[in-house]
Amino acid sequence: IDIILRSMLEDAKAFSGSEAESVYERDKEVNRLMLLGFRTARAAADNPRLLRLFETSYWDIMVSKQVLSHLERFGDQLKRLLRFIKEKNLDGNRLKAFKPLFFEIAKHYESVMKIYHNKDKTQAFKTETNSKNLLKECDRLLEKHNSVWAARVIEYFKYMIISVSGVLRNSMEQEEQ
């Protein structure tokens, strides 16, 4: 799922809405993988043999399910953002001020996933302040661009940041190996 989301983010960096169809299709794949992950987690949680086979604990299975949910929500918000840009025909000039924040959100996503995969709790606590700063930047940007379309774009940004923050919190809850 992480690889697919990274490719969705890469396509979305054009911020034009023209990449929306590609992102829609990959969002469907994320949804399918999330469902498969949930089924696998449920089977492992119900069967101690599978827990041993996967060399994991019940707790890690539950944390993984939560991470799957957060990642799926992140993908959904990215898809909705691009759909909104496409439907409203927002051009590059109107979105120019929003691109740097989008790039920061993408960078934050990548760093959080690295923390999650490395199970680096110390870095997770340090990175949490970055989430808060991104949310504050959203508020500042909304004050500058006080319009309905800007509020919607910021709303999608905030939901994306909150989803990534959920992964970060789950990183803090992972068991040490």
C-alpha cells in the first residue's frame, strides 16, 4: 500500500487534476489491499498458529490493522483532493500557493512511513511536532486565501495530515522486536 500511495503522491505533485484518473485506479488497488490486509489480520488474530508463522503478536496485528485504515484514508483524501481540483478546474496559478504545503505533506508522509517501517519510536515522538506545524500552516494558508475552494483544499490537506499522524501514533505503539 505504501508503494502505491507514494506513486499516487508523485503523480499528484503536478497538482493539475489531469492525473486524477490514474490516482482513482490506484486508490481502488489500495482499497483491495486494505481489505486483504484486514482479512489476513483477522485470520491471524483468530489463529495462534498464524501468529507464530508470521512471527508477530496479537498487539502488532491490531496496530497493523489501524495503520491500514489510516493509509486507506490518506489515499481516499488524496483522490478526493484531485477530483475536487479537476471538477472545479482550478488552474496552476490559483493553486501555486498550495503546492509547497502539498510537497511538505508528501515529505512528511515519506518520513513517517520510514519511521513506521524502522519501528523508530524516538524519531516518531520527534516527528509528531511536524504534524502539528503542518496543521498550523494549513490554518495560515486558509487565512491568506479566504475562499470556499481554498477551504476545501485545506480540508483535504488536514485530513491527509491527520491520517499520517495516525500512522505515527501507531508507530509509537509498536512492540519492540
